[in-house]
Amino acid sequence: MAVFLALLLKLLPLYILIALGYVSGRYLRVQRDSVAFLLLYAVAPIVVFEGARTVALRADTLALPFFFLVLCSALCAIFYIVASFFWKDATRNLAAFASADGNTGYFGIPAALALFSPSILGVVVLGSMGFLLFESTFGFFILARGKFSLRQSMGKVLRLPLLYAFLIGLAANLIHLSLLSGFQAAMIDVRGAYTVLGMMTIGLGLSGLERSSVDLSLVVFTCIAKFVCWPLLMAGIIAIDTHFLHFFSVDVHHVMMLLAVVPLAVNTVALSAIVRAQPGKAAFAVLVSTVVALFFIPFVSTFVF
């Protein structure tokens, strides 16, 4: 109960932001697509750059983003094949992308602060980078393929700035680039805007929700992927590393399991809005998984953390 209350207090503001997003879209006519473009092409690259620039670089932590990039990409391909048995339209692309991704930034970081010491935050940020790299490469390609040709999808992937921001941030880290105090303070403000806009995007997606966007089969598919397949697979990977490989530390194992059980990524709504891949369905599925995670993560924490 103590873990649940701690998580609730940390995450309650995020649910309030979802409600504000819904009100903004429903009654203030705020455009979901405009916010999605602002988030992915302006705000998120700055956050990714700063995270890559400031994180401590060690062999195990530096491997973490690439580990999650490969894992998410492999799962996306598997989920796409499975989803092809249920859907023949762009829903299968959405199901595969959403199931392989996770809300590691907006949801995972507050959850980590509630469960772990602040010193582990850098590891969570690096793990989140792996999911963002997946979103901006193979994941976005699969999502775009639901509506566009191979060449068009590749073009859209190359125009996303997140991968470039990550690489530039790593280069800045390696040469120990320091920012002026004014820019450093601005980075904190941008991170706050990233969370606010990200969670409000769910509400904006829900504000235009129609009955046809409530796809219960998609919700069931993605929830099974996130809350059954992901934790079981991660538990197996951690067991292999603990008994045989000894590559990651115990703290990193805890972060890996946490990032495996976070809800569907908010960026699913933003990216699906950009490629017109059923953002209403995406918003509803993300909302349901976000509610489920509020109860599921405390349950997992009693056995793992």
C-alpha cells in the first residue's frame, strides 16, 4: 500500500495533465497535430540532446540504450507478424509499434523517483533513450508503412531529429561540452514542457475520440504485450545476466524491469497523428494502459524491487 500511495502521489499530476489536454482539445479547440509536431520536432530533440550530454558514460549504462533499441525493434517485428493474424489494415502497424514501445520518459522517470534513490535517475534516462531511438528509427518506419510506401516511410524516418540529437549529445558528452548557466536553466524548463505537452497529447487525442476509435481488441493486444510478454521476457533476460553474463549491475536490472512494465508510450499518439495512423485508437489504448500501470507497477515492485 505504501508503494501504491507513493506512486499515486508522484503520478497524479500526470493524470491531471491528461484531463487538461482533453479540456483543451474539447472546449478550447487546441489542435492535437500542432502539439504533436511541436513535441517531436522541437521539444523532444532538446531533451534527448541534454540527456545524452549529461549522463555518466560507463560500459553497462552506455549499452543500455542500444540494448533497448534492439529489443524494441525485435519485439516490434514479432508483434507485427502476430498482429497480421488479427488486422489487415494499418491497425496492425499501430499495434506492433505501440506494443514494442513504452512510456519511459513521462511515466518511467516519476515512477523511478518514487521507487528508487535519485542516484539511479541517470540510468533511467539512458534506458529511455533506447526507446526514443526505437521510436525515431525502426518503430516509426513500421508505423508509417501502414499509410505510406517504403520510400515515403524511409523519408519520414530520416526527417525525425531525435536520432541526430542523441548522437550530437553523445559527442558533446565525450568532449565534455559545458553549457552557459542560462542555457542550463532553459534545459530544465524544456524538460518540464516535454512532460506537460506529452501527457496533454493523450487528452488531446481523446478529445476527438469517436466510437469507431474505441478498439477493444487493440487494447487487449497491447495490454497483453506490455503487462505479460514484456515482464516475462525481461525477467528471463535478467536471470540469464545474473547467473551467466554478469554484465549489468543490480540497479540496472531494477531499471530494466521498471522500463519493461511502463504503459504504452505517449509518443504513440503524437507519431500516429503525424502519419495519420489512427491517433484516436492510439490515444484510447494509451489511456487504458496508463491506468492499468498505476496498479500493475506496485504489484510488480513487491516481488522485484
